[in-house]
Amino acid sequence: MERLESYVLGRWQPAAGELATVVDPTHETPLGQVGSHGIDFQAVLAYGREKGGPALRALTFAERGKLLAGIAAAIHEKRDELIDVSIQSGGTTRGDAKFDIDGAIGTLTYYAGLGEKLGSRTYLLDGDVVQLGRTPRFSGLHVRVPRRGVAVHVNAFNFPAWGMMEKAACALLAGMPVLEKPGTPTALLAWRIARLVIEKVKLPDGAFQVVIGSLGDTLDHMGPQDVLAFTGSSATGAKLRGHPNLVRHNVRVNVEADSLNAAVLAPDVDTGSETFGLFLNNVVTDMTQKTGQKCTAVRRILVPSDALNSVRDELVAALARIVVGDPADKLTRMGPLASKSQLDEVRAGIERFAQSGTLACGGSKPVHAKGYFVAPTLVVARDGREPAFHREEVFGPVAVLLPYSGDAREAAAIVNLGGGGLVCSAYSNDAAWSTTFALEVAPWHGRVWLASDKSAEQSLAPGMVLPQMVHGGPGRAGGGEELGAERGLAFYQQRTAIQGFQGHLQTL
Amino acid sequence: MERLESYVLGRWQPAAGELATVVDPTHETPLGQVGSHGIDFQAVLAYGREKGGPALRALTFAERGKLLAGIAAAIHEKRDELIDVSIQSGGTTRGDAKFDIDGAIGTLTYYAGLGEKLGSRTYLLDGDVVQLGRTPRFSGLHVRVPRRGVAVHVNAFNFPAWGMMEKAACALLAGMPVLEKPGTPTALLAWRIARLVIEKVKLPDGAFQVVIGSLGDTLDHMGPQDVLAFTGSSATGAKLRGHPNLVRHNVRVNVEADSLNAAVLAPDVDTGSETFGLFLNNVVTDMTQKTGQKCTAVRRILVPSDALNSVRDELVAALARIVVGDPADKLTRMGPLASKSQLDEVRAGIERFAQSGTLACGGSKPVHAKGYFVAPTLVVARDGREPAFHREEVFGPVAVLLPYSGDAREAAAIVNLGGGGLVCSAYSNDAAWSTTFALEVAPWHGRVWLASDKSAEQSLAPGMVLPQMVHGGPGRAGGGEELGAERGLAFYQQRTAIQGFQGHLQTL
């Protein structure tokens, strides 16, 4: 069995100490061993700060962008092999594997392009020179300079490629070295990608370190110029954010956590319309893609009361067509969950949901004799405001159908019971309805996605995270923010006001 | 003796329960009693969220700006009375009192103007519409909408007027109701101002609440849409930031804390130049204004080794001319510290500093028989990197003179030992020296202030916080950010990406 390696202090270090086993979730066979025992994490942080940081900061945005393009190319070159690794180690269908890997390539390529656009600068200007004195002679200007620490990225297991590269792209382009920690269940793919990055891309020494396994006492050694970005559960997010050393040193922490993403059908939508078809397709995709292990997956579906039964029947019929099985099989539309513990949690979640509503399809029963499979599951709520459906994210192909009156404000009030989400989608051809709804849910969401017949044919699914748009959400979703073009760099930069002679400021 | 009142739930509530006494720091005579016992803080937050929030959000930026202009006018109308209250209750000289009160008026007026400029909108757009689909038909846009909670402001005692109004101006303009908690030692002035605001300005009910005294269990009742902004010590800042309820709900927290602000003299500056004169003047002002109780006060003065003795002599001579005494006396240039506990802390700090360096003037000895007075104190360090001078802020008229080689990078390295600051100033006519220094200290500072002969005549002192420029700093300084024109509103807003039909986005 393979021992996965970490890449720290400029060298590969095989798993050591107490080892965890990475398992093929389809066949429940062991694939590799993971462990970070023996790594001196204080030295790893110092290495990033002292070697990687200065080297990255000396590069221009265009040069950093080229490095990102190099990473994208290295991944693209081995795309087929990586897809196979994803199918085997993540239980992803070929489509799911492409979604993750192409997501990584796309995001890297986008930020490579942004680097090219930002050109020969090494730091950013933030706004214009503003007059402060009696005349413009004494003025002020804001700059955004790279922070002098290490960006520690604690990634989720669900997107070993995209999740890691989305964070790394922003940090590296901003000029900060990274320390990546992939989620353990799917670490095999992250490790293969890390090997490509180290072998094929001429990154500065110390700019890209990867720990496969536990981060040990890393958090105890982080300082005021380091940053921590985490994607995962709210509970772990809170533990990290409240870590005494991070609190003491005001270390910046970005959390992207649970999100009970909602899809809302407005009362004006004709069942024969393009928008209605899009609604059904998107809901089924966002429930079942990656076996529902997607931070932007649909968890709540709001439908006007009088349309509830017909929508339920349509969804049940569509979900029945989802073939659940070995992801290596071409007919399979949905693979297993990524790990045994995820399976246990999803099953328990379905059982709790079934107590508060009516199971329309799926359930917690085993699907196959082997593998961490669960059936696409739809629960129908009696009352749209039933608290059980607004406080718990079941991280699998599980959603609840909630009735509401059809009123945009009522829909928003129900959606907002989720306590903060990453994305909320609405389907309406009534612009006034859409605007009211969007502005009512906006304070509680990082992203609002609006469908109508006018854009249905071109629109990308709401579950798709685009580098141009911010990703993150308030409250339960972690209170963080990533991506959003140049906005995604700000977390890795210090914004500093500079005041002085106008002629001098203009040379910055 | 007066009982100070809180203004909560739409009514005045006199101090009750265990009372603290507010004392005139010059004569050590009691002025009033403070206490917030009996206030239902959960209800206060709910009142802000349910009454103040919706009413403020319904107003346009221009209308909110008019409210700020109204507050500025109400303060201005009673400026002379307020100055007297400041002198008596804060121990401020007339100049110091004006600095605080006019700072409040100026900041309110600036944000009133920004509101007028933002006009008839009720929320902000953030960047342009960007194409996401094959054609611009499917596009994305970012908006910044007011958060649906209460902005809780824990203000410092040193700027009862400016500090409170700087935070309130940004929150109210963004569309969030505030709950202000002034620092207790100088709460008399904050209370008088709050009375003017409530009596003279037609603010929506619930938009402006003030608690004079402890915040009780407020933090336990804050939710994901509330925000907390704090100005004060690093230790209290860390306690607030790590508060379990705030961590659990991902409540946004902004901290502005300790800062060992440095002033650096470059080796090129001629002692006869305008820049050298400005250096001496600014250092003396930023040491002694508000008796050194200013978050932007100069704590460290870096001077090339060969100029150390002459600069020391000049500063000692200038500090000797600072008359310390009753601030009501026109000849007085520096009043007492604000409270007995501040006096004790500053004296202890001076004694610790004296052990690591040489006292050039001042010291911890009592200045007058009555009152919380301390002498302007200058300590000379043997070694510029002596750790004692880079880890502790003594919050009084106390600074240390540190030798360095004259090299810009060495100066920056020494300054950065402070672990993160609010502002750093440098005096040089060598543009290359200034740029190198500015970019080296920028990651560790919220603001860098550069003097040269070219702007000396017009420049405002580095200790002056301007609404156009961000205020805050990384690390020890709290990791927060305030003001900076429109930037100051972002903390009170949720940035949300909206994706949909281009024609629809253009109507937002």
C-alpha cells in the first residue's frame, strides 16, 4: 500500500507515525496511508515565510500569473490519470471528477489571466490618490501589499483539486506562500496534484508546501502576518476561529462552512416554460452531483403550496432515473459518499429528517452490499418553517421540499431561517418578484442566482463557483469570502494608507 | 451627584445597581455615577434590529447623510459647553477638547457628504456587471447591502466624542442601527453628546442606543447579522474576539488596539530643514496631545545613531516647555491622565522602561499633589532592538528614542518589531529612501505617513485620523480597519454576488 508524502522544507517526506488509511469508497479497499508525524511545523511555517515569501514578493503579478498557468498546464497534461484517481479514491463519477479537476484548471487559468492583466506591478493600488491638504500637494493613497506570512489552507475532502487550487491561486497571485492541508479521505488526488506541481512547475522554494495528514501544532506557531483559510464544518470552523493563539495574535481567519442552500420556485413560473425545466434540472444536478457533497448543493427547495405535489412528483421521477453505483461504470450517475463516517452521518441525518417530514423517495437504507452508497433522498415538509430543516446540513444527496405562499418576502424569510448561506437560487419571470426576493435574501447570502426565460439558455448552474464572483456567506456559512476576481486577493494583503507628497505617491 | 443615563428601548434609563463614579482627573472630585443594572440587553438588541434597522434601511444614503449632518450640527451648536465638559471630565486642555469634538464634527460632516454623493440609493454596487455566459445576457454583479443586525460599538475612554461618532457615522450611513458603549472614565461627555443626538436629531426609533456602564450579557445575545467594533487594549480585544458566542455565530468583530507607533528620521534630513522642524513639532505634539492617550501617539522615535544626542537634546528642550497642569488654565499645554488606574499603569510602564534605557526627561514621580498628572517622559535606548521597547504600549506622554544605522530597511525591521501598528511616520527628502521604507513597513501598518520638504508646509500631523484614509492595523493593533471613505461602510454590509439576466442586473 502506498504511503502518501508531504512536501515540506523543500523535500518529500513519507507518511510516518500513527497512520490513517485512505479507502476506495466504492469497494471499501485500502488505497494508501497518511500521516504527518515527525514534521516540525514551526520550521515549515518559518520556511514558507523566509524562503517562499520573499521570492514570491519579488515576482510581478504577471510572473506569478505564469506560475498559475504552469500549474494549470501540469494538471491538464495529466487530466485523464487524475480523473481515474478521483474516480477510484473519491468515488466520483467521471463527470464529477471532471467538475473538480476542470474547476481547478479553470480557476487557475482565470487567475493566471488576472495576473497578466495586473502586469508588472508587485502590489496593488486601492483607489485613487485623494487630496488631503489645502491643495493636492499633500495627498493620500491606499496600497494593498502581500502579507509577510504563510497562508495556511485547511481544505475540505469534497474538492481535493478545485478546493485546494482555488485558495492557492489567490494566495500565490497575491504574493503569499501557501501551506496546503488536503482533506484526508480524498488526499490521494491532492497528493498526485501536489507531485505534479512540485515536479513540473518552477515555483520558488518554500512557496508551495503540502501536509498530507494532520497539521499538528501549526496553529500554535502562526503569527500576525499569517492567515488561515478553512473549508469544512461549522463546528471545526468555530474551533479554528476561536483558537487561543490565533485570537491572541489577531491572525486573519476565513471560514467557509455549512450552508443550507435553497432553490426557490416563484408562483409565476409556468410548468411548460424553459425556466421550469431549468429549475428541475438544476435541482436534480445540485442534489446529486458529487453525491451531494458540494458546499453549494441544494438542501432546501421552496415551492408554492399549490404546486408542491406536482413538483414533488416531477423530482421523484427525475431522481428515480439517477443510477447509483460504481462510478467507473459509464451508466452510473451518482457514486458513493467519500467515506464511512460521511455515510454514517448522512444516514443519521436522513433519519432525523424523516421524523419531521414525509419521505418522498430515497431513505437511509443501504443501496449496495459494498461501498458507501446512499439513495437520492427527498423529504417533504408539512410546514415550510419547520425548524429541523433550517438548522442542519446533511452533506449528501438529500433535500427537503418546503411549501410557501408564493410571496417573495415570505420565501426570503423562510430561506433566511437557514442562518446564512453560500448561494440561493430563484426561478421567476417576474422581475419585481426577483428583485424583492434577491434584496431580502442578500444580507444572509454570499451569492444569489436568478433564473428567468431571458437567460435560462445561457445560465450556468447555481452550484457552480465562478472565480469572477465572491464565494462565501455570513453566519452559519462561516462569515468568509473567497474569489470574486481581485477581491479574492484582499485576504492575503494588508491594505495600507500612505500619506505624503502627491508627486511621490504618484510613483507608487 | 448626577446619575448618568443610558438611552435604550426608546427611553432614558438612569444609572442603577452597583454604581461606578466618574471623577474629574484634575481635582479628583466626583462628577457623576454610572451603572447599567436592570437593562434587558437582549431586548435592546432586538429593539435595534426590529425598529432601528428597517427604518434606516428604508432611507437613502442622502437621507442617512442628512441625519449625520444633523448630529454634527447638534454637537456644533453646543460646542463650547461640550468643550467645558471635556476639560472637566476628561482632563483635556481646550486644544485637546477641540481635537476630540471637532474630530467628531469633521468625521460626521465628511460622511454626511459621502451620503449626499451616494444619493438616492439604499445599498451599494461593488464593481461592474461582468459577463458570465457565452454572451453578456447571463452576467454577474456584486452589491453591498446593510446587515440586518445591530452594530455594537465598544468605545475607548480617550475620544468620547470622536471615537463614538467615527464608528456611528459609518454604521448609520451603511444602514445599521448602533448600540454605543462609551468608555466609563469619560462617559460624561459621551452622555451629553448622546442627549443632544436624541433631543435634536430626528433619528429613527431604535437607530441610536447608548449604554453608559457595562454591556452586561449583550455579547451572549449577538447573532450572525450583528457586528462588534471595539477600540481599546489588545487584551480586551482578544477576549472579545474569542468570546464563545461570537465565535459560534461567526459574528464580525473589528478590533483597534495597542500600537507602538513609530516616527523615523532619515539620515538625509538637514537639521536646518523644514522637514526636521516638522519632525520635532510632530513628535512633541504626538507625545503630549491628549496627554499621550491617543491610539496614534508616537511611542518610538528612530534616529540615526550619530544624530541621537542632538535630537535627544532638542526633544528634551521642547518637552521642558510643555506646561503640565490644570487644563482649565490657558497656559497649560498638557492635562492629567483620564483616571487613577491609567496613572498607575503609566507610572509602572515608565519604571519598566527606565530599567531598559536611560531617562532623558520626565519619569514616574508625581507632578502635582492632586490630580492624575505625569510628566512628558523620554527614554533613550542603548540598542534599537531592545525588546522591552517593542512589546508594550505605555498609554501616556511617554516615548523612547531608538538608534539605528540610517538604512531604510533596518529602520523598517526595527519598526516592524512592534508587531503591527496603526501609523508609522517617516521624515526624508530622499524619495528612494521613503519608498523603500514605506513598502517595507506597509504590511505591518494600517497607515504610513511620509514627510518631506515638498509637502511639509501642508501636511497634517501623522496622529490625525482622517475619514478619507483607513484607520486600523494588523497584529498587535487588532487586525481591524475603519474609515477610509466608502471602505468604512463595508464592515456594516454584506457583499453579495448576484447572477442573472443582464437586463435585470442593470436595474439594481
